[in-house]
Amino acid sequence: MFSGSIPALVTPFDDRGDHVGGAFDEAKFRDFVEWQIAEGSTALVACGTTGEAATMPKDEHFHVVRVCVDQARGRVPVIAGAGSNDTIVAIENLKAAREAGADAALMVPPYYNRPSQEGIARHFAELAKSAPLPIVLYNVPGRTVTDIQPATLIRIVQAAPEIFVGVKDASGALARVSHHRGALGSDFCQLSGNDDLALAFNAMGGVGCISVTANVAPRLCADFQAACAAGDMARALELHDRLFPLHEAMFADASPGPVKYALSQIIGHFPTGVRLPMTWPSEAARAQVDVALAHAGLI
């Protein structure tokens, strides 16, 4: 259902100067969505982690999703971040994502309260009962602490394959691509959640990446994914090497600070607001981003 280069979109906020966090800049966001589509992004994630969804009230969150859908106008699918550590809230978020026009929802396992594997499986089983749109599972143990183990993911998907259409895997455990592929087949959509591992992930059977770097280098990331899909691994490796310093620089400080700084360097007047507890990246991180942008040929 999904493949290629899929940016986890930043959300532009105006900069009030105190970095508490400004208002959503709809006009800049619409321009940003348009640029991403023109540069070859194959789908868009609105209000994921990189989009600072954790600091958005629900009404604002799904307003941003609605704007993304409206601007995309069906040219590429829109995946809405909609996860929660409260199963009831997650169900309501799925409904809101559908009402906003999203094509699918990106759902993390419950965070903070740290459920068992049984609890994770039952959480998603409950979502599947009335899910109004497809779900891409998002496994990111570094943020949620909970980890959807392969046996649990396979159980979740096999119980409702029409609902659970893919995974964004940010576990960093590449062997899981083979575990999932062996049990679920090649039609189950496996997307890397780590830009720096996307080459190896694709070589093992992945079909794309939900990417931070694609915010800044959408054409290069799209070309990289196209080379992987075509089996042109020499070209894919060449692009990987060109992008690798940028992949690392995007996390030189707490995300999305570095990616917003990078966008301010390559897109004129891109808003620089971030919402606390996120902060503007340090001088050292900004310098690392500058070197990486130059290495990629973006400045």
C-alpha cells in the first residue's frame, strides 16, 4: 500500500522568540506539502513525532492533518499520526484521522504505562474492531519503551490483515525484516523508521522509509528509494553515501530542532519555531547540519 520515500513532515510554527512554541503556519505548511510532492515523495506523514504531535491539542493536531489532505488533493496518500497510550483515546484518534480525510493512520504501541506483549496485542486488537481506515504499526522502542516483538507483530497482523497493512520499524533490529517477511509475506508493507539503515532494510525486503531526512532532501531520498526498488544497488549506495552525514546530523540534537534548522538554511523564510520541551539545536549541532548539507550538495 505504501512504498518509497515518505517524509515524516515537520509542522511549521511561527517563532515567537521565546521558543515556547508559536502558532501553526498553514500557508508555509501548504507550500511545504506542495514542494514535497513535486520532489517525488510518495506519501506524507502528518503529525508524527517529527511533526511535534506530542505538543498539539487534538483539535490542532487533526486540523494539520486536514490541511495536509486538502493540499495533497489525492496525488499522494496521507498517513496521520494517531497513536496514544490510552486505548480509548487511540480509538477516538482513528475516527478523527478518518474524518480529516487521511488514507491511513500511524499507530505506536502504548507508551509510558509499559504494557506486556499481551497488552500490546490486545490494544491493537481493540483498535481493529472498529478501525475506520488502515493502520501502519509504528515500532519505536527508543521513544515508547515498549517494543512490539516479532511474534507479537505477526499475531496482530494475522488477526486483521485488512487493517494492519504495514509497519514503520525503528527498532534498529534488521533481522526483524526477515522475521516479518517470512510470516507475513511480501505484501505486508515494511518501511524503515531509520534513515541510516534504509539501505540495508530495503536489501532485506523493505520497500521504503518514513523519513526525517526527506524533509530536507526529498528528491535525493526519492531517487535513493527508486534505485533500491529498481535493484540498482550501486546507485543506491552512491546516494546513501551522499545522504549519510545528513541522516546523522538530523539527530545531532533533539529532533526536530536540527531538521527545522536545515530547512531554514535551504528554504527561504521557513519558520523556526519549536515547542517546548523541544529547543533550537546547539551551535555544534547546527555546524554539523551545515557540513552535511554541503556534503549532500544542498547548499
